[in-house]
Amino acid sequence: MQTRSGPFSLPGDGMAAPAALLLLLGTAGVGPTPAEASRGDREPVYRDCLSHCERRNCSGPGLRHFRSQQPLYMSLTGWTCRDDCKYECMWLTVGLYVQEGYKVPQFHGKWPFSRFLFFQEPASAFASFLNGLANLVMLNRYKAAVPRSSPMYHTCIAFAWVSLNAWFWSTVFHTRETNLTEKMDYFCASTVILHSVYLCCVRTLGLKHPTFATAFGGFLLLFLACHVSYLTLVRFDYGYNMAANVAIGLLNLFWWLGWCVRNQQRLPYVWKCVAVVLLLQALALLELLDFPPFFWIFDAHAIWHISTIPVNILFYSFLVDDSLYLLKANSDLLKID
């Protein structure tokens, strides 16, 4: 169990006994709740602990003491006194749940994670970094293997940079969650899905009909602008965002699969593309396996991020094979597909 390590004091043993009673009374028959009010942060013990901690440590002499004791790397990454109070009170509440034999609750829509240095979700952050690193390595390999004259070269390079940007913001978000980093993570993930659809459009139709590909790309940009504007200016609707990404993802899946089936005899390397799109859909099911993190570090989302690393590598391998094939067939583009 995570122990208290923050530069301030929490309620002592005098609070623990009545808090345990409040905990048991407060959880009877309560089911999962939305992110704004999860079971853990609704508990009286958590709220009492947070109120006491903030009064004692987050103003006046207590705040000056907190700032003098807080490590520099924590202050530079935006961790505040209130953030530390939430963290310590979360573990106090989790400890009481475990002690009384109850299931571990979520707090503010998230499972409790053991913080490492300033990393809020260390496994997901590290896995996102590794995905980004894999994308960067494969981008360089693609540029070294494929001449710029290949018809898909610039589209593939753009897709790689969009993916790199998304993994960067995923790393930042899992390192330190704020409203800004959450939105950037969500928006950049949507951008990757849309660009994958555009990549598919260019490969399957755009080489013969570049005007259509350009118009379709403009439509996707307009959709992304409307999507981001709605979530930013109107309401950040998690359900809508998920539904939109699932719909786009299914379009991406069936479009790629349809093209692969039609070309599997002529292009033997398309099995890589089939494997990628099917694996990504299968691995996405990990998101449905919502469970408390193993060792307070590895949850379903972190495992999903780890599992996508080899999938990214395989997709770039497909892009290299396909780009080289197109380069070879460039003299007779009308016969492609």
C-alpha cells in the first residue's frame, strides 16, 4: 500500500476510527458513478481528509512549509498543495477499503495509481513514450528505405508526424493530468484516426483520383475542426467523443480490410495491414477490462499502450513494402488496384 510521502501532515489516528464507520455507511449499495463524482471521491472519509489537509497545509504557514519542502521537479511539473492532498487522502481511503474487504474504488473517474517522481501514471506514461520512440525509429527507417519520389512518401511521412505528436501528448497527459493535457491527448488521438482514414483514402482511391482525395482530406479537416470546437467551446462530452472515434475507427477498419482482401493475391505483404487493423481492434477490447491497477501501476489502459508498440512497428513495415511497390509500379499508375 502506498504510504504518505508528501511534505505536509494528514489527520492522525483520531480520525481513522470514525472515518472507517463513515466509509462503511457511505458505500452501502453505491454503484459506479460518472467521472465528476466517482465512488472514492464521494466518500465522507475522503472529503473530510481533503478538507482537513487543505485547511492545515494549503494556506498561511502550512503552505509556506509545503513549498519549502516540495521537490523542485514536483513544482516545475505543476503539482500543487491541493493535488498532494488529493493524492494522500486517496490512499487513506483506499487503505480503509482494503482493510474492510471492499473493492478498490475510483477517484474522479480514475483508478488509484502509485505516483513515481512526478509521473501520475508511470506505466502508461512510459508505454506512451516507447510508442513514440518506436514511431520515430520507424519513421527514420522509412525515410532511409523509401525514395521521396514514391507516390505515398509524403502522405506516410505526414502520418508519422501526426502519430508522433499524439504519442507525445499521451506521454504528457499520463505524466500530469490537467484540463489542457487531457484535451490535447483526446484531440491528437482523434487526429491520428482521421489521418489513418485519409491515408487509406489516398492509397485506395487518391492515386487515381487525386482531386477526390484532396476534397476528402478537406472534409476530414473540417470535421476535426467542428469536433474540437464542440468539445472545447460547447461541452466536453466523453460519450460523444468515444462514439465519434469508434465510428471513425470502424470506417478505417472496414476500408483497409476491404482493400486488403481485394489485393491479397497481387500484394502478398498486405497481410501486415490486415494483422495491424485486426490487432488494434482486438487490443482495444482491453479498454473494456476495467480493473484496479496491478501493483498500483499497470491497469488495462497501460497494458493496451504497451501492446501497441509492436503493432506500430508492423504497420510501418507495411508502409515501407507498399511504398516501394508503388515506386516500382509508378510507370503505369493506371494499372494499380
